[in-house]
Amino acid sequence: MHSAMNTTEIFLIAMLLIFSIPYLIWRLCRTDYYAPLVVVQIIAGIVLGPGVLGAAFPDYYSFVFNPAVIQSLNGIAWWAVMIFVMIAGIELDLQKAWEHRRESTITAGLALGMPLIFGCAAAAGMLGYAGWVGPKAMTWQFVVGVGMACAVTALPILILLMEKLEVLRQPIGQRILRYASLDDIAIWGVLAIILLDWDRMGRQVGFLFAFALATLAYRRVMIKLQESDRWYVGLIWLAVCGFGADWAGLHFMVGAFLAGAVMDAHWFNQEKMDLMRHHVLLAIMPVFFLSTGLRTNWAVGGAAVFIAAAVLLVASVSGKLMGVQLAGKILKWEKGEASIIGWLLQTKALIMIIFANILLDKQIITSETFTALLLMAVASTMLTVPVVYPKLQRLKQIISRPK
């Protein structure tokens, strides 16, 4: 029967698995409190990967996820995540961050800097063991890359979780978005530095110069267009920026972020933007989660991967909480405020996974390191709602207090 199936039919079997398994687990097990659907989809991607399904049923795994099917899935995943990263770039609110620049820069700087230091220390420890450093990585690239992965805050998932906690439109939610927005810029800036290729420096400088000039023209055009046209032209702009960045050696994800970062959120209706993000998450991002799971690897031993993930999780969470606690003391926040903000800012899934995917593509980390980072991202995100919700119930006055 297997031999009678063509690639299209096998591809549709893969899509059936991608969409049905996470949904059924999420709905039947009622995991929403500690694991929203997006987190279940990421976990399902790992389970459907070579380390679990591939090890248990190697024949079925190689039949469903054959090279032709994987190639098709990867194409959908690339476009899905490019749209998602562009939306994250559009939603950066730098104007608000500038209006509250002292508070925002202190909090964002410490919230990013402390876990970065802790993560770099953990990465330095990993250097002493084989199997973690990618074949094309310089030592500093590996250390800074893993350190930054520990410091990442996933702005899109943070928005989803704050909507669930009903604090997104409250003053504390808007403050947290400012901090996360500044960290997002720093994250992509550091990534660009890590990806600098001295052999292709001319291309990279040329791309950035051409991007700056094109942005000026693009913004003038977008201002004159109706909103319906802006969506379409925005996708054209996304493809151009992604191609240019990848051609220059900076990776198409960097181009996707730049494409969104130079757009103004007020060009688009906020409700439509929220719907766009929702539909991308619903219809095509699950394919990215599956393709991410297919890249996991346990070759250095399952125990070693889990130990590395646990160390990275401790570095990430403790660094983020310590950084925000220090910011709270400097800015004289109320008791308990720093804890709520720190736990929300350590939400990692999606952006950290995208970040780690880029490091893996550039062979700065190995599949084993990628797997450890992925497990860390899932665990840190699953901790957020169960920890924050009780705190919010005890400290309701903090939610609506402006800053």
C-alpha cells in the first residue's frame, strides 16, 4: 500500500498528523492553563521528530517524512515564520519606549543582560564537551549565540499569554510590551553581529545600504496606499527583504524582521493585525513547529540533552528574574511587581526557536544543542501562566497602576 501512494498523498498524511495530534491533545487533556495550543504544537513537533517517533517506528517515520515531503513542508514553514517575524517587527512600539526611555532602557537592559551573562557562562561550560559546538562556529559565536538564546523574550507569544491573563491592554501589559520591544531589537542586532561573514562583508554592507535607501522609498509609497493595498505590498516587501538578507549571508529571518521593523503599526487596523497573527498561527505555523521538531537530535545521549536543557533553563529563568529584580530596586517598584514582570518576560517559545533555527542553519550549534535549547524554550514558556496567574490574583492593584 505504501508504494502505491504518491508524494501528494503522503504530504497530506503528514499535514493530518501536524494538525490533528496537537489539537486533540490540547482539547482532550485541557492543557491550556500551563500549555497553550502553540506550546502543544511545538512539543508535538518534537514527538513527531526523529528522536521519538523516528526511534520508535523508523519505517513509518521514513515513509511519511521522506525527503520530498520534508522539502515541501520546509517551504511552507519558511514563509509562515517570515510572516510571523514581520508581524513581530511591525508591532514594536519604539515611540512609547522613547517616551519612558529611562524606565524602559533600565528594565530592558537588565532583563536582557543578566540572562545573557548567565547563558554565556552555561555555554562556556558546554565547550568542554564534544557534540555541542557547530562545525562552522567560532568559540565566541557559540557562547554569545547560546547566551542570547537564554535571554530572548518571545514578543508574539508574550502577547498571546497576556491576552489570556487579561493584562495586555492594562498599564502593566503595555509596560511589558515596551521592555520586550527593546529586547527584540537587541536580539536581532546581536544575531546580525554573530552572522557577520568577513568573506561576504561587501555583500552585507551593500545589502544594508540598499535596504536603507529602499526603506525611504517604501515608506513613502505605503503612506499613500489604502490599507488593503498595504497588506499586499507588505508581503512583496517581505519577500524582497528576505531574499536580500539571505543573499548577503544574514539569513532570510533577519530580512523578515527588518521588513516589519520599518513599518508603522498605525498603518494597519489593530484588530486586523491581531487576526492576521491568529490566522498565521492557526493555518501555517504548525508546519514550522513540525519542521522544527524534525531537526531535533539525541545523538549525544538523551540524558545529556536533558541535563544541558535543565542547566540552560536555570540560567535563563534565574538570570531574567535577577535582572528584573535589580531593575525594580533601581526604579522603586512595589513588592511583587518585579516578579510578575520577570516571569512574563522569560516567555521564550517561537522567537527563541526561530533564533536557534538560524544558529543551526549557519552551523554555529549542533542538532544536540538545538534540541536542548528547544526543550528549554518549551519549559520556560510552560512555567509562565501557572506562576504568574496566582501572583496577579494576589496583586491586582499592580495591573492597572500606570508607570
